[in-house]
Amino acid sequence: MHGDPDLKPGFTHLPYANPDAPKGGRLHLGFPGTFDTLNPYNLKAGSAAHGISTYVYQPLMMRSLDEPFTLYGLLAQTIETNADRSAVTFRLNPKGRFSDGKPVTSKDVRFSVELLRKHGRPQHRVAYSKIKSIETPDDLTIRYDLTDANDRELPLILALMPVLPAHATDAEHFTESTLKPPVGSGPYVLNTVEPGTSLQYVRNKDYWAKDLPVQRGFYNFDEIRIEYYRDGSSLFQAFQAGLIDYREEGDPTRWRTGYDFPALREGRIAARALPLGGAKGIHGYAFNTRRALFKDVRVREALAMTFDFEWINANIYGGLFTRTRSFFDNTPLSAAGRPASEAERLLLAQWPGSVRKDILEGKWTPPVHSGSGRDRDLARRAIGLLQQAGYRLRDGKQVHAASGLMLSFDILVNDREQERLALIYSQWLRRIGVIAQVRLVDLVQYQRRRQKFDFDMILGWWLASNSPGNEQFNRWSSQAARIESSHNLAGVQSKAVDGLIRAIVAADDKDSFTNAVRAYDRILLSGFYIVPHFHKSKQWFAFNTSLAFPQRLPKFGTPLFGQMLDTWWRKPQ
């Protein structure tokens, strides 16, 4: 995206992969919930089966997790673009094949972009709508005219588009759920499917790209079987019993107290905590600003102010977490603790008053509580903000003086851990006269309501990278706020946010990019669109000791190991 690639022509493998990893064996993975479709790219993909987009479909180029945003050739053998990136040409690898033996052609690439632009997920439709025209002069060449897109990241986004086979994709019914095994160009084929319960992938022995440098050391298992469990507890029991090979742990209480069982004591399972580098992203409760009660930023700030991280971290999580201060925490792109540069101020001058003074000066942080769970000073400050927004305490309840409506809303959750945290938060809100009801629903209902923005408040998680770009349109833009299933859970519609996303993707050097992202961070922080939670500095995971992984870890992997363990292998017996 900026600067030159780290790897030079002639490189043999990605730095965090082991090119000598042995092939063979079976990997058992487990996930909570269920699935009802094998198409991960349409709007009904909220419960798509795991692995399709990793094992079956492949893009033109592959991202290296050792660099902020650099791509290397996969289905594309070459890429050509001009200085302003207003045009891009891909030349396909003539060896590219789908699993049914048919060649991958420019026709398939064009078919994919046109299908996803019309019927794909929000991020596809937003990005691909910027394409002015497409040419396919021969079977191996595809050219995009990106005139007026003013988006220097777009050629990379197009390079990461999944390539679907035109001859084996049902375009007419693409928007519907399907359990028909897909055809792709990836390293595995889907062998068996038990709807909603399990599926099995088998390594394609004729995989066309197995000797490419970007694939050496990847996809080492002959078979991968995925089982679905109705809840997190039964999944953990299956792991303890040896039915599942790998588990990434997200519950700090379980990490501290639950990993003492026979298989671990006997050495059949190992538990590790490895440092997580790179951006931390942000995790927290999103206010649905489509709702009238959350329109006032003072209300949102007041409700966020009551979240006592210090008490939760000490009493629930054993001090394992750090409070998140930025949408790009732990990176040079974060505005936290940094006064705005002159370049940032010039950018922000287009939207006067869009950034608070303390945030502009780098002095704002999330409120620090006493840790008692009953911080009276912060409670008074929160009540004062609600008074400014027109609320008055009547019989211990916050009631709007003009409308007479009580400040009351629901927090939507889908498991017991989320419920526990939300119930604690709701108790703190009740102390300032705000009624927050916690609604626990099953995963299917939760996904449906999340996709349709049918909630007041919901837990959101926005992963970050050291090279943010087009994904921000899907997360925070005004356009995404109106598109079903987008990640703009808060319903943000702001000219300043839209303008700074455009500045980020148009930045042509590192300094202008950094200034644009920091200004953007300040805008989002000033909006108080979420109640920021916390992050961990290490990845907690446990695994069957018959598995192995490379000692060299990627610099920007978050998590270090993806759900599918692409670089792991089974030790030879």
C-alpha cells in the first residue's frame, strides 16, 4: 500500500511459514452454533460454514501478515498499475485451475466482480461500485478503469476479491442459502456436509498452486473436519476430551482457572500465551444511533462514563486486560496521547467543531474509576451530562423533561459471558437512573437482528490493521449505515467521517496517510459511538501436542493463528 514490498523477487516462502512442514493427518476443529449455507459472500452469510473462503475460494493475490499491507501473486502472475492507481491490469497465472480441472480465466474474474458488486456483501458492493469499466482482452488478462475513484487502495482490494467459477456458480439464486458444495481454486475440496452439524475438507492432490512461494508451508493436513456445538461449554468439554485439536480462549476466567484437567496434566494438550503485536482494534457496546434516544452525543458520553473498567478488570478478569483508548490502539496511527499535528488540523478544519478540544490536544482518555464499582464523582458527571441533554431524575429514573420519555433501552447478547458483563453494566446504569434490560437470545436470532440493526445496544468488535482503508467504509460510513448487514452497527452518518475515510484511501505517502488516520480516530472518539471495552496483549490458546506450528510468528497477525491453522502440521508418528 505504501513503500516497497519486503520480499524480493525469487523469495521461496513467506517468513512465518515452514516450507519443510510435513503433509498428512487430520485436523479436528470445533465452533459454537451452527451453519445454514455454504455461500459466505451473500447477505445471508451470517451463519455460513467455516472454511469456505479460506480452503475453497482464492483471490488473485495473497496478503503477507509480516507487513502492514503487501500482496504477493497467487491466481495473478503480474499486476500493473499507474502512479495514481486509476487503472490496474492483472495477468493470470496460466496454471490456475478450479478443483474440477477447468482453467481460471479472466471471464471468471469479471463474472465474480459483477456478481459481488450486485449481490455480494456490503463491503463488496461499496468497493466494486467504484469501478468505471472492465476489459478482458484475452483469457488471462483483466483491466479495470478506476478513473475518479480517488482510492489508492482499490487495486489491492480488487486483488483480494474471491474468484468464483462462472461455469459452476448459480448466479440466479446467489442471494439464497445453499448447501451445495462449491467449486473453487483453493487447496481443499468439500467432501462431506452434515447440515448445521459438521463438514469435512479433503486436500486437493492436484492443487495447482502447491509449489508457489506464497503457498509453501501452508495447508498441510490431508483432512480437516469441523464440528459444531450448541454452546461454548459443550465445545470446551469436547476439547478436554480430545475430540477437538485446537482452541483459542477468549474467556479470561476460564484461562486462569479452567485449564487444569487430565489431558493437560498428562501432556496430551498444551496451553500457551504468546504476545500479540500490531493494532488492537476496538471492542465495546455500540449505541444504535438510528434510535432517537441515542441521537444526543451527551447521552452517549454519559452512558459510556458509567462503565467501570477498573472494577471489572480486577474482580472478573484478574487484571489481564488493558483499557482501549483508540480505534487504532497500539499503533503509530492512534490519536491517543498525541496532540493533533498541523496537517491534521488542516484536514479537520473542513468540519468545524467535529472534534472536542481535549481529544484534539491528545488529553482525553476513557474515564478512570476508583475500582469500587460505586464511583460517585463519575456518577455525578454522568448525571450532569444527562441534565444538559434535557433529562431529569424523577423517582430515581431519568425522564426527558420535554418528551416525558424514560431513558430505557435493551442490551442484546447471545451467550452467558456477554450476559454477565451486560448485567453488571446495567446495574451501574441503574445507579444514575437509566434502565437497561439485558436480552439473551439464541445465535440465529442474534445474527438476524444484528444484520437488520434491530437492537438498541449490541456488542461490537472492529479488528484493526496497521493499514486501515476500504474496510472503514463498511464500518462507519453514511452509506454503510443504510446497508443491511454492514458493520456500521452504530448507524454513524457523518460528513466528517465520510470525508476522512476518503482521505485515508487517497493518501499517497506515509505521512499523509498517518495524519488522515489520526484525524479520523479523533472524529470517531469525539462521537462516543461505542462504550470502549478492553484488549489483551497476548493470545491464549491450547492444542493437541501432536500438532506443531512454526517458531517464527507473523508481525501483524491478529490473531497470530487464524481459525483454520493454515501453517500448522501434524507431527509424523
